[in-house]
Amino acid sequence: MEITKTRCLIIGSGPAGYTAAIYTSRANIEPLLIEGYQPGGQLTITTDVENFPGYPEGVTGPQLMEDLRAQAARFGADIRAGYVNEVDFSSRPFRAVTDNGLEILADSVIICTGASAKYLGIDDEKKYNGMGVSACATCDGFFYRGKKVAVVGGGDTACEEALYLSNLASEVYLIVRKDYLRASKVMQQRVFDKTNIQVFFNTNTAGLYGEEFVEGAHLVEHIGTDKENRFDLPLDGFFLAIGHKPNTEVFSKYIELDETGYIKVNGAGTSTNVPGVFAAGDVADPNYRQAITAAGMGCKAALDVERFLAEQN
Ligand code: NDP
């Protein structure tokens, strides 16, 4: 196994990871960044990004990530393929091992492994991904102006996404598997007050249909009961809002997580319960989950690492 040493290991290659790499490289920390299974992160599966400052004409998600990667590489960040599947944060230097046989000894670590949107697990979600299926209304809602969309889920995220979309789309259908919304009362009320949001309770999605893009969903009301009713709902867009799963499993032995698995950071900073280990981006942010907020947090983590290493010396 190849062994390498670094002053700062960055795990993950979304906007947080690359921004942390840009800042630490420019501070002469010579970071090593391990990209993970999905180099570029969640943005590589979105189409156009129109809300990242600095791109007045918009930019595709993959292009934005390529630009961030090139900017980090320009300042000398050592960016390598691989997936960190084992860590030991019990003493310094911290130790991490990748699936392609690299052992890393690091004076500091920035965890930027992101979160993954949960999907229903039906084949049609993959078939129409980026062709009418999305897990981010803020990213893709704009493309559905004046159109009909569905949002799946009954939590605060689903209500928030439905409300956001109701200001763009002509009709929004909220597809809820139970006979109630799990969202907070205030969010529920906002949804019920909107005239162009229709809630389908006790309803599951069996599949999607359409030539190239989504043209509708096959829905089932009261599934598995004697009231079962199957019907098709014509749609232009199908949004998943059934929760996100932060990618924290590999760190859970050492790093304190909240009850939903997100890394707990200290106040508005990026330090975790292990001195020298920092976290940035969606992995530590259940609330905002935007590319620009992740990038901002990546910058903060890099500055925190710089101070930490200076104190150690
Ligand atoms: P939640 O776990 O709260 O809700 C997930 C929703 O998706 C539930 O209604 C659940 O249904 C439904 N769901 C899960 N799996 C499936 C499935 N396979 N098929 C159909 N429906 C499914 O996730 P959220 O992302 O909404 O919220 C996460 C946390 O973040 C919460 O604590 C929330 O309060 C918070 N949050 C707060 C916001 C705010 O305050 N503005 C905004 C967004 C989130 P069921 O109820 O049947 O399990």
C-alpha cells in the first residue's frame, strides 16, 4: 500500500471540497484532495446552474465543477481519484485509507463528503433523471415556469419545494404517502393556502411515463387496500423531496453527528468534536444545501485549518 503524508486532507470534491482546496493551496498548505465516487458531487447531475454568482449567462453543473477543480489544480492542490473507506481520527497524524490502496497520514482533515438526495427506488427515476426528474427545486424549478409539476414527500422540504415551485409552475401536486403531512404546522398551512398546490394524500408513485422527457406519473391511491385506485397524472416535472442522507457513515465512530446523521460543527464555524478535523458543505448543513453556501463553508474550513496548523507549530 502506498503511504503519503499531507498537512491537510480534503475528503470530497463538491463546491466545499474544491473551495477548501483553492484556499489551502494558496496558503501553501499543499492539500491532498480525494475525489470520491462522484467527482464534482451532486452538481454534476444537475443541468444548468443559474444562481452561482459570477456566471451571468448561467453554467452547466459539470462545467462549474470542472472550473472549480481547475482553479484548485492551478494552485497546486494534489487531486486524486479514490474513495475514503476507512479513517482513524483517534490520534494525530490522522489516518485515512482509500479503496484504491492509498494510506494517508494527515495533520488536519476537512470532511466535504456532501449529502445524497433520497430517491424512491423506482427504475423510471434513473431513466428520466435530468429529463424531468429532479431532487432540487431551487436548482431546476425555473425550467418549469407555467408548467405542471409534482413534488413527492410530506416533510418540511417537500412543502418548501412545493411552495417555491408554486411561484413558477402553473400547478403543483404534492404526493404524500400517508394521510397527513409530517411538515411543521406553519409550512402545512402555507401549502393549504396556496390555490395552485393540490395535495394527494395516501398516494404512492408506481412509475413515470413519457417519450424522452417526463410526461406524467402512474399513481396509486390507497395502495394494497380494497379502496386501491390507479390513475395517471400528466406532468412536466417530477421532484423528489423525501429527505437527504449525509455521507457520514465512515466517520461516525469518531465524529459527533446530529440525530439525522449530519456532522455537528461548532456554531457558525467548521470545527468538529475532534480538534484538527473540520467539516464543510452539505455534510454539515441540513438547512441551506446550496452550492454557494457549501463553497463559503469550504473557505471557512480552509481558514480554520490554517489557524489550527499555525497553532500546532
Ligand atoms: P423528513 O424526513 O422530515 O420527511 C420526509 C418525507 O418524505 C416524509 O413525509 C416521508 O413520509 C416522505 N418519504 C420518505 N420516504 C418516502 C418514500 N419512499 N415514498 C414516499 N414518501 C416518502 O425530511 P425533510 O427533508 O423534509 O426534512 C429533514 C429535516 O430538515 C426535518 O427535521 C425538517 O423539519 C428539516 N427542514 C426544515 C426546514 C425549515 O424549517 N424551513 C426546511 C427543510 C427541512 P412519511 O411521513 O410517511 O415517513
